[in-house]
Amino acid sequence: MRLVGQRPLHTFLLKAVGLLLPYALVVVARHLDCLYILQLERYKPDRYADWLRRQRWAVRSREEIALQLLTVAWAAVFAGMWSLWLPQVWFWLLTGYITLARYRSLQVSQRLQYTPRAVRVLAVGFGIGGCLAAGGLALAALLPSQVALAARLVLGGIGGLALAGLLAPWSLRLAASALNPVERSIAQRFLAEADRRMRAYPGRVIGITGSYGKTTTKFIVADLLGSRYRVLKTPAGVNTTMGITRVIREELCDEHEYFVVEVSAYGPGEIREVCDIIHPCLGILTAVGVQHLERFGTEAAIAEAKYELLAALPAGGTAVVNADDPICLMLAARARTDGKRVVLYGMGEAGEDLAVRGVEMKASGRGTRFRVMTRGGETESFETRLLGRWNLSNILAAMAAALEAGVPLRAMREAVAVLAPAPNRLEVREEGGIVKILDVANANPRGAQMALEVLSGFEGGSRILITPGMVELGPLEAEENRRFGQAAASVCDYVVLVGQEQTRPIRDGLTERGFPADRIHIARHADEVADRLAGIVRPGDTLLFENRLPDTYLEVRS
């Protein structure tokens, strides 16, 4: 079978595959990257579209667009000159592989999770891309008949793939929107299964929420209860409705006497939705602050969302609340009015009837010593490897919950002594004589200040801060980052800022406090941090990695 002149079909097909392969790889990579961003935005098309508008050059650089358009233009000019096939081959291969070589993945701090939903969206997105590529072939077939069929097919294939790659971000948005009815139906089925399971569950449920501290508190509660009961906790990072639902359906057994659930929210009603399924009998409120202010709009809206956990408790249900947080105290008073039993914990020395009080805290770079007093008159001394005042607050919250569950205070000493930090939350590692403090969950103003307090306890070498700053703080973001810079100036010997523009307020705060400019280093993105550290880090130094922004907030990389 012949296709063009005396050239066999299989020869043409091999050449065509070689030409189209680099473009096909770029198209696939772009779809996967866009799906990853969509996943980070919790498959919400509107938020994903907002990200695309802000970061349009992150997905498709100007150079990539220019190369792809140049390739199509070259093909259009020389499509009818099959005798010049060799220069065309080399040109197409050159631009294709340059495009592929310049490709930079958007998956930096995390990786795409191939969940069933992700696979469904990807399949539909590829289907849309395939239609674009097929459209290119169809248009190529309409070219003048004197143009060789092979040339028309290659032109159409490359043009269609280029178009599919350029439009990949919007193909994924269209796929997510089209699948929304299907996903709602699947979600309702899973929610119904989880609801039936929880109605039959004979154990007790402890819900934990707060603007910060909830993950660490969850781990500590599970450890303290684990000395006496069989406990299931939701895994680290699982705190949304569908994530919790999956744990209920796949892991929760009647043998589990306690189910400890971390509950989070990016908007009003999300905590209530979870509580309608898990029916907590005890709720812990760790703090209310400005984290995610951009999503909620006001601090009052954040407080209202956190109160949804306490409101979901049954009449007489127990609310364990942080008395050191003034907004939490206001919500505790509201909970009493609503008929809940309120148990307060904290480190305040007067003014509140604390069920659990932490006193005589002595912190070092290796851990914390403290004493606990209960309203019933018990007192015990404790040691923990966890660092910082905020972690002590988390321990007190967990102790209050464990006391409510019948665990004696004295019986908690061993469990507290062996507590390990939740992953990436003031987690300390030592490598080659260098201490690394990883506090890279989404940062908040209070947590960032506490992390600097922990860093100040390390002595011997230089104290080095690496941070991209804080996000999702709405109108307070610039001011809070500036304050963070001011605080860092009195603690750190060097500061490495990740992102030229987003860290400008931190840099302003540092310079306002007289921090030497030659000790402020800027990394354009996370890949450059190691290069900046190479010239300043020595054995004996302590590095604080404060926050790791979701990749949706990374600045465009050149």
C-alpha cells in the first residue's frame, strides 16, 4: 500500500510518530499539571478558573506558545513541498523537543493523587483534547488536493496537538464542570453509606477543629486514649467531608471504641456537613484565627464556621475549648447557653475556671518540661519531645479530652514522654550536624511566631529561616507578613525568602528592624533554595522551614 509517491505506508507512519511524539508528551504533561491544580482547588471550577487567570503563564509560557505557533506556521508554508521533507522533519523535531525540554512541572511540593474522581476528569479532558486533535486532522483534509495527503495529515496532527496543549487548562475546567452532576451523585451515595455506618457504630466520636493546632491535637488525643482504648483516627491531612467519609466506609470497625476526627473547612457549612454524619459526642476547639481569611471574608465568618462543631454536639455534650484564645472563650460562653457542657484548658494563671492548666513551662531545643494542674486538685509533672508553647496547648487540649474519657492524669505521663510531632509540624531532623525544623503545613500568624520562638531556643550555630510567607489572609496578608519579618529580624542570622514578589512584605519587615541586607537571600522558587543555602549553611546551624505554599500560590518560574 502506497500513500505518497513511492514511500511505503509504514515508513510514513514511523516518521509521523517521531514528529508528533514530543508534542503528544507535552499535551499529556499539561493535562496532568492542570488536573493537579484542579485537585488542589478541590475540583471547584470557579476557583480553578481564578487560578488560571492569575497564573496564565505558569501553564503555558510565552516561549512555548511561540514555538508551537512557529511549528504550525512552518508546516503550513512547506506542507506542499514534500521534496523538502527532511528539513521539515528536523525543524519539527527541534521545536518539539525544545518545547519538551523547557517544560517545568507544576507539581512541586506535592504530587497528583490518582483518585477515581481524578481519573474520570482526566479521561473526559483527554477526550476533549482528542476532539481538538481530530479537528485539526479534519481541517487539514480540506486543504487543496494537490497537497500531499501525508503532509496534510502531519500538519493536521501537529496543529491539533498544539491546540490541545494550548487549551489543556480550559479542557480540564470544562471536564470538571461537565462531570459535576455525576460527582454529586457519587458523593451522595458515599455519604449515605457513611451515614448508615455511623448510625450503627457503637463507639464514641471526638471531633477536633480550629484555625490551627487541630492535626497535632488529633495525633495526641489518639495517643493518650490509645493507652486504654482501641482508637481510630483520620490520617494526617484528611479533614474534608469526602476524605472522612472514605475512612468511615473503609476503616472504621465496631472494635474501635473511639473515632478521632479532624474537621476542616474552606467555607461555611462544611463542618456542619461532616458533623451530620459523624455525630460527635465531644468536640475540641483549638483556636480561631485569620487563617483562610481570603476564603471566608471576615473573622466572624471563621468563628461561626468553627462553632459548627460545638453546635453539633448533643444536649449535654462536652466542648473542650482553649481558654487562652479570646474568640474561643466567647464561643465557649455561647456553647453553655446552647446547653453544652464546657471544659476549658489553657496556661492562663487567673480569671478562668480551667479544668486543665499548664504551668512552669521550661522549653529547650530538645523538648519541653511542664506541670499540669486539674480543677479536681491533681498535679503531675511531664516531659515531652514536642517543641514550643503552642504544642503545650495542644497537649493540654488532648489531656482534657482524655480525662473526660476516664484516663487518669498520672497514666498519661509515659504517652506524653514519647509523643512525636505530627508530620511537618515543628518536626525536628538532624542531618550531618545540621538541625532542620520542618513546620511546613500552611502557616498562620500565630503559628509562625511560635515557630520563631522554637528556633530561638537553638544555640551554637547560625539560625536560618526559609519561608515563602503566609497566604490566604485576605486584606491582612501584607501586614501579617511584615510583622513576621520584624519578628524574624530579632531571632535569625540569615533569611532565605522563596518568591520575589510574594515575600516583599517580609523583606520590608526585616529591613525596618535593621536586618543586614546581605543576609537576606531570595530564591525565585523552591528549586533554588538549596543553591541559596549552599553558601551559608555550616555544621551546627539550625534551619527553620516555615510554611510550604500550595503550588497554586507559586510564582511563575522562568
